[in-house]
Amino acid sequence: MKVSRIAAAGALAGAAVLALSGPAFAHVSVSAEGTAAKGGYATVNFKVPNERDDASTTKVEVSFPADHPLASVMPEAIPGWTAEVTRAKLAKPLEMHGEKITEAVSKVTWTATDGKGIRAGFFQKFPLSLGQLPEDTDELVFKALQTYSNKEVVRWIEVPKDGAEEPDNPAPVLALSASTGDHHGGGAAGAEPEQAALKTTATAAEPADSGDTTARVLGVVGIVVGVAGVAYGVAGRRRTTV
């Protein structure tokens, strides 16, 4: 009875950790290095976790919003992966640096070339240099498809709604900050997309995103709960013995 009580407390703590920290790693997400300011340029990372124990992720496709088109998108070279940028004609041309832009990026596709891809228990970041970011929206919604080596395709395409619970397969959403006025966003002053891409390559360490931080905090909470449960069980056994 005493052993069962201790085991139950530990199992409850472990379940709490899994239930609380799981969602932080469970979906494809996008975040900016520094800021992504309206009207400027930014380097962003699409973070793709592998959620399967028996398959690896071999392809990632990210579709770009047609209602807020981006004319300049440049991927960073990633060992073991190829990146293909697909462009489409615009119904309404864009103005950029005094020039008319008649097409924009509709999709970027990364494909594993070494047969390994993202293995179970790992994630991969896919950096992109973006610009010029729109000035008439507070966020950009991307839709992603994640293909596994067993041919399974997970569609991260559900748009989160304000005030509602997060959907099971949420689309990556990039929040845009207020315009800085210099139209260079999170990059160095005067930097164009090519220079922003070089900055990404030269960065040795990337800041941990909020999902990783949340998971670590929840993990600590779970450990504390587990220790408390074990202590409770031991104390009960001592009282019974006396």
C-alpha cells in the first residue's frame, strides 16, 4: 500500500510534465531573430520537430500568405538539405525601392538529401531572410506540410483564432512589430536581404525560443511535484512504522 502510494505520486508528476510540456514541442513554429518590423527585413527560423518514433522527417513545405505577398525570400544553406523557392505571378504588382514587382514567393520546400532528415527525438531550424515585410498587418500566417519517411504527411494549416483554444494542427504565425522607420527591421542598419542572410550564417548560437523556455520551466515544476509526492509517501510510511 505504501509503495503503491509512492509510485502513484511519481506517476502523477510524470504525467503532469508530459501533459504540460508536450505542446511546447508539438508543432511547426516560426520566430524572428531579433525583430520582424513592418516594412523592414528580417531573418526568421521555421522550427520543425520530429514527432514520430518510427520515422524521420524528410520534407518540409511552407506556403506563403497570398494576401500579404513577399517578393524577397532567401534560404540559408543547410547541410543534408536542398531548398527550392517557388514564385507566382501577382494579381496586383508591388512597389519596392521604386520598382514594380510582378511576382512573389508562394512556397519554399526543403528536402533531405542524405536519407536521414530529422530523426526521432530531434528538431531542425530552417532559416529564411524575408523582405520587404508588409505594413498593413500585425502578423503573417504560413501553412506548412511535414512529410515523414513512411510517406505520412502532417498538415500544419489551421489558423489560430483569438480567444479560442489552440487547434490540433496550428499554422506557424509570425508576429510583426511596429515599423522602425528605416525599413530594415531586425537586420543591421542599411542591410538588404543578402546581408541579413550572411548575418544568419555567421551567428554561432541562436537565442532559445519561448517554447523551449516554457518546456524547461514545466519540467522543473513536474520534478518538484514528483519529489513532493515521494516525500509524502515516505513520511506516511514512517508514521505507520512508529
